[in-house]
Amino acid sequence: MVLWLLGWTFLNIIQPEAKDYPDASVIYTLDSMGVMVNNDFSQETYHHIVMRIFTVRGRNIYSNFMQRYDKKNDKIEILLPQTHTIKQNGDTIGISKTEGIGDLSTVSSFMAPVYSNARLKTCIFGGVETGDFIKYTAVKFTTPTEQKVLFGNVVFASDEPISHKVFVLKLPDKLKLNYKLVGEIKIDSVYEKGELTYKFYRDSIARMEHEKYMFPMAAFGPRLIYTSFNSWNKLAGWLRGNFEKSIEIDHKIQEKAKDLGDIGRICQFVATGWRDIPVGFEDIGFTPTITGKIYKNKYGSPLDKVALLIAMIRSIGIEAYPSYIARYGIEKDMPAPIYFDDIVVAVPIGEEYLFFDPVFPDKQFFPIIISHILGKSEITYPLPFNRVSGTCFIVKKDTAIFYQIPNQASKSEVLAELTLSMDGTLSGKIMGTLNGIDAAYARKKLHGKTDKEIKQAFEGYASSIGIGTKLVSWKISNLDSILAPVDLELEFKISNYLTEQTQETRFNLPSNIFRFAPIASYFGCEKRKYPFSTLSPHITEFKVRVKIPNGFNVSYIPENFEMENDLVIARCEFEHEAENISYNYVWGFKKGAYESEDYNKLEQAYMGFVAPKNKFVLFKRR
């Protein structure tokens, strides 16, 4: 295989200079990959990479190569002496099989042995310094499977520049393959001796800079999509076969489901009773563990927990189906499972569906992969909060459908009743009811903590009001639930809260201490080039009433601010009436996914929302 691929990709090593790529850590002078598919659907996948190191950061990041593989079906060989470090004077430093090449378990297999087939082949380069080249060559052999399918998504871009990227696909003539090119990618093809070889390539690829909350490059960058599925029905049949063969309803599952009695209690039981293993389709594929084994093990991946939840719901006579989620959209003309990165349970209710997500957002999850529940909706309840596009592929027993979940925002409310004294003491209660993402972030931060740890967290929230704030009392409920909102209450007292100025007294308006979902971190960049995600639409309202003493006259109160469109709602309302000052801050992302051109409108709304003039009131003492 090496010979036929090198025939397509042979290049002299060019000598790119760091000064020509001022923001890059490295450059791929050659990034080539080839897949040869045999008649029995066994495969050989060839990787050949030549890279020049520009910076110390590049050396630290890219001197360690990793490839995922399935220990049961794959074998990876790193080809020596082709893999080595090339010094600037032309000398080479080889890789030691014992010291430089490893075979590691993924994090998931440390957490649960059932996922130990997910492996990482590692290769560590030695003697690397800035200006050196590293050269990596490896072949992965995949055994034939009963399920003769082929699909992939090859991205022709990276967060580092690429001089030349090529992907070669060699197929037996009888294998019919559909492909689609997104972006500027060239193609050549050769037919010889019953085999068809495609070469996809592109030169001089600029780096795609990382932007916080941006979509994965595989969702929007220049790419090749290829698939052997010629219809969504065929793909549905493949998914159904993989899923349904794992659904076994034994007497323990059946008895427990009947004892719980309804879907909500069953979903709560599965979500909190089974330890979450954060692995996805890329690691373990689309076939869940046998449900009886999941029930016994007390742990599961999202796919496994969905399978168990479906088995239990079916045990009480209600139909339920796997619903595969494409957070970043689907190319409808290219049926392939590459778009799916999450899964929930769909229960039909008339013409609509209820969606249940049995994964609990605990501290082991990063925010971008938290899986949880949105607040109540008239049509669907609850909803998985981490879907962006809202596109689901629901695979029923005899058919499959696309379903677009309504783009409805969850809403959280925080209320504050405060009292200000003449001596500058501020006291009162702040009470919150959090739904959707706000609830998920709160659970991620506080679930599983001891009372002492939670009290310390509340002391931290109180201290954000001002230095020296005393926590008087606190309450929190529903941390262990996935269906109910998180309710919080904090009572506080702080002395000397006012700031005395030359002729006036400044009263800083307390902000929402129960805002767990980030807002500020979306802003501050000069511009955005790429689409980005807020995980799901969500709105938070903070309503405050402050009782002020008779000895104060209000000399300044901010003007109202409001900006609302199809992207965002940003509102600041202020009112002074008799002995009370009231204000209301409302911020909401109306979408879960935004295009780069939306950023300016969002930032304009945000800058108006957080403007310093909206954050204080001035008094004059009588």
C-alpha cells in the first residue's frame, strides 16, 4: 500500500520558513492519507505526515502523534525507519520501538473495562528543536466486518497551515461510493484492473485560527464527505440493526420499570443511577452494550444509557426510539452517520415527540459535551440542551424520520428583594429558579458536593456582591433531579456598601450572582471568522427591588436599554418610585448556533447590556 500511495503523493521536502507564517507553530509540508478497501471490505489506511516545527509550543504539542483505533478490529504499525526526526543539518534521529512507540487505553477504558477496545497508538519523537522536521508514517489494518459499509469525513484544513494535503481512496470496482466536496478541493481518478482510485488534494491551505465556542472544523471547513449508503433508509436499517440487537429486556429490567411506573421516574432513575462514561460514537461506534449488562454494570456511555432507558420504557408498554442528534447540521444528499454526535430517546405523542436525555451533567464533563435537559415546552419536554441545529434522526422499528425540534429558549428567573440603610448596609434575599443550560451548569458545578462545600460555594457567590459580604443563610434544591429546575436562595448582609463621592453617594447595582452559564466569554474578540455555538437557546432574567431610606434622593438612574431581534434579547430596565428602586436585566441567546456574521450584532447588544452607565445609581443625602 505504501508504494501505491507514494506514487500519488511523492514530493520533495520544501523548506518553509517561520517568518512566512508568523502566527503558526508548525507547518504540514505534507499531510497525506490513503484508504485501500478490499473486496471483503477489509481496509488498509496509510498515514504519511511531514511537518516542520516553528516554535517551542509547536515542538511541545506536535512531537507526540496519536491515532485512535479499535483493538478488536484494527492493528496499527508505525513504519520504521520512515518515522524519524530530521535535523536542520540533515541528520536523522530514529524512533525507538520500546521508548518512542506506545499503545494506550483511552480515558474511557480506565473508567470502565467494557470500553477497553478503544485504544490510542502513540509515537513520541526525540531530539526535536525549532527548525527541525518530523516525519511520520503508519498503516492501520482493519479486518473485514459483516456490515459492509464505508463512510468518512476528511477535512482539508487545520489550525496550522498545510502546504499540501492529499487523500487517496482505492476501491474495488463493485463498491459504489457517493462523495461530495465542500470547498475548493481538486480531484483526479484512475481506473485500472478492476480498481478505481480517487485522489483528492489541495495546496497552500491557510491555518484556521481557534475561536472559542466555534463549531468543529469537520462541520464547516473544506472537506470531503464519502459514503456507501445510497439512501437514508439504508442508513436507518444499519443503525437499527446495530441498536436493536442490544435491547434485551430481562426480568430485572422489566420489574424495575413497572415498579417505577412512568417515563419521568424511569428517566430520572437511569440518569442518576448509572455512572456516566463520556465516550461517543467515534470511540465505541453505534452498537450499545447489551442492556442486561448495562443494568448490571451500573455505568454506561450515552449510547448505552439510551438503550437501557428505551428497554425500560418499552417494559411499561410505551414505544420509544433512539434519536440521533446532528448538532451542526446534515448534508441531506449524503446519507452517512458522520453527522451524529449525540443520542437521546424519542417517545411519540401524537404527531409530536417527547425527548428524554438520561445523561447527568456531572463534574467529569466539559461544558461543550454536557448532556442534559431543557425546560418545559408546549410541544416537547424535556429537550437535550446540547443540540444546536435541532435536527434529529429518529429511527423507528420500520422507518426513520428527520425531526426538527422547535428553536425554543429555556428561561431562568432570579429575583432579589433588598434593603439599603442610611449607614450603607445592604441586606436581603436573592432567589433563583434555573432551567436549561443555567440548571445544567449549576448541577455541573454543585452536584455531588458536601453541605460544607456547597456552603463555601454560596459564600463565594455572596462575596461577589462586595468585599466583606456575610452569608446569613442559603438553600438549594433539585440538584439530583434532571427534570426539575434548580432552585437557589441566598440571604446576605454587607456593611459599608455605598461609595461616598464629592457631592453624591454611589450605589452599585448588584448583578446576578446565580448566572452559571457563561456570557462574557463569548465576547471580546476583534471579530469571528467561523460559526459558533451557545449550546442551546436560553434566556435569563434578573429582577431586583431595592428599598431605599427616606434620607436619599435619587440624582441619577440609568436610562432603559433594549435591543431585540431574531438573534438576541438584551434589556435593562430601571424605575424609581417612592422608596424603591427597581431594575430588570434580561439577556438571552435566541439561537443555539450562530454564523460569524451574526457576531457584530450580538456584541453590539452585549456592549449595550453591560455598559458601565447601567450598573449604578447616584444618591444625594438630604
